[in-house]
Amino acid sequence: MRNLILSAALVTASLFGITAQAAEEQLVDRKPYIELSSAVPVAVPGKIEVVELFWYGCPHCYSFEPMINPWVEKLPEDVNFVRIPAMFGGIWNVHGQLFITLEAMGVEHKVHKAVFEAVHSGKKLATPEEMAEFLVGEGIDKDKFLSTYNSFAVKGKVEDAKKKAQAYQISGVPTMVVNGKYRFDLGTAGGPEGALSVADQLIAKERAAK
């Protein structure tokens, strides 16, 4: 009886070891990104597109800024970097329309950092009027901002951004997408540095596939 119990214990341990090993191998082999079932068209055909989906109110997006900005500045000519605001309703949509308005005015690069810092220092920027008052201090014309914010062109771009985010099947931010094919976030990539490393690898993969 003792031998039977011992044999059963050894078999159980052996099976557990195999299961654990298989699980470990699966984790090692698991890719840090998801390949989308249907590729999303890129904004500039012929260039490798890298998209960052973000929200001004997201603390992880805010922390990611000092890392992603220097990386973007060093991207080669064949890579096109695009920011898209994620809009899950409420204040997300308001801030998304703010970003798209600034982009339409051609001033996003001048005030993007200031808007991030304002939101994370306690400013809600929850209405167009509040945004306009803040942006005056950043050298942006108040009336031009308000008219652009409420324009049909901006509202059309807001809808386009929502459709893009749906096509990417995102569930949170910050999320990155390379060439409309590969989606990953800081969690799956192992942190901010990991995300940029994954982006570099996928850029190289797409370049080699051309």
C-alpha cells in the first residue's frame, strides 16, 4: 500500500512538473502584442505608422510623455507617428475634442505638454470656455479656438477618431498600434521602456516586409 501511495505521489508530482513547465514555456513564447484580425488603414500610405492612443486625464499617459517624446523625435523618415485621443464618453470625449481642435489649428505641438500638466495639476478643462481661458495664457486666440472647437470639421474628425479606436479594439490607455496591425500597451509590453522596444521591433518587422 505504501508503495502504491508513493507511486501515485510521484506521478502527481511529475504531472504537476510537466504542467508547470508547459505554462512557463507558454509565458515565454507569448508575444507582447496582439495582431489585429483586420488591418486598419494608415494615415500616410507608404510609411510605417505608429499610433499612440491616450487621454489627457490618464496618469500613465502623463508619465509616459517624457519617454515617448524623445523617442518620437528620433524616428526615421519612413515612420509616421500619430496621436489619437481615446474617447470612452464623458470627459474623455471633451478632452479628445480639445486635442483634435488644437491639432486642427496647427498648435498641438506647442501646447500639448501644457494641457497635460494643467489637467494633472487640478484643472478640469471640462468646457470649451474653460479650455479657451486656459489656452489664452499659452498664446492661443480664444475666439479662434472656440469657433474651431465647434466646427463641423472638428466634429467629423472626432467621429473618425472614435471609429479608429473601435477598429483597434482598445480597452484602455496608453495603447500603441504599429502599422494598423499590431496592438500593445504598457502592461503587455512590460512597462514604458518595453513598449518602445516592442514598437522598434515591429517597425523593423514591417520595414523588412516591404
